[in-house]
Amino acid sequence: MDKQSAYEILTSGAISQDVCLNSVFEIDQVLLRIIELNEHREHLVGLKKYRVDSANVAIKDVEDKIDQIRNLIHRTMVELSPGEKMLQFPSIGKVSRRKTPDAWSIDDEDALIKFLDSKGLKSAAIRVKEYLDAKSAKKIIEDLSSQGETVPGVTKQIGGESISITFEDTPKLAKITTVLPKDKAQSKSSLISEVEANIDNVLSKAKVRSKSSYEQSLNELNDLDV
């Protein structure tokens, strides 16, 4: 299995089935990419009412990219952390591995309908408009297959393992810039004048400082980089 960085994989176009991430800690980066793609997909779904054909093509493209990234995450977990069933990524989400059952893929509806009709099972799998009820048909296929029947027009998809991703609902932080009003800004000279006035006030009340110490205080203040 070829290992690459998240950046290399996400910027290389289609994601190969023979590649995984350098580390499980890079999964958070591709999770963020899934979030971006999901948001883009929602936008395209909104466009469907205006441009159905082009939107459908774009949606299919986005969904393919999401599937590629999901498969990449799964391969990375299996390759680098085979013993881990769940990985948590704070402020983003978590990824869990789970078993998936075997499933049937219907490749030729006409052949399947014809076969079910010959078995007297057509009405159980066909709805009023004469189209295949895939959910019911797949159950019948499973029953017939378990009895040794070879059902035409279908292919058995061997079950394996998949992942589930749960994203956290994290509020977006607004950018806040604090600017000091012009009338509040102070120059070095104005700040020194203000301090001089404060020192005069203290000296007049407490009478604890000599003139020399007062002048020394002003000299020290002038040396400051305010």
C-alpha cells in the first residue's frame, strides 16, 4: 500500500485504491474536505430546480469524490490502525468502522422480472407501474439463492466493512478586530505631560519627594520607550 500525505492525495485528482494516508492523524484533514464537499453538494441540490441535467452531473461528481475519500479513510484505518474500531477527532467528528452485510446488485431488471414472473413471484416484487421494487426483489433473491436457485440478472456483492462518520456541530467564530479610537490614542509627549501633572499632584499633597527626586523621575520617564 502506497502511503502519501493528505495534501498530496487531495490535490492529485482521483484517489487511487492503492493509496492510504501517511498517518491516521491526517484523517482530520480529509474529514474537513468531506465537510466542504457536502456543503458544495447542498448548493448543487438547490440548483437542480433551475438546471436539472447539469446539476445532476455535478452532484454525481461530488458524491464520487466523497466516496473516494471515505474509502481512503477506511484503507488508512485498516492499514495503520487495524485494531482501532473508532477514531475521535475533536471539533471535527469521529470515524467508526462497522461490518456491512452481503447485498445484491440488480444489473438487468428485465431479466429479473421475467424470471420472477416464471416463478409466480412477479407481483411480490413489482409495483403498480411495472417497475422493480428493489428492496422486495433483493429479499426474494436472497431467499431463492439460499435454496440453491441461480437468479439471472443479478450479481452478489460480498459484504465487508465500511465506516460511519459523525461530524460535530461546531459554531463558527466571528473575526473580531478591536481598534483604539483616535481620541483615546496618546502620544509620548502627552503621556509624559499627564504623568508630570500626576506627580505634581502627589508631591503637593504628600510632600514626601524632593525636587531632585522629582526631576529624576521625569528623566527616567523620558528614557522610557512609550
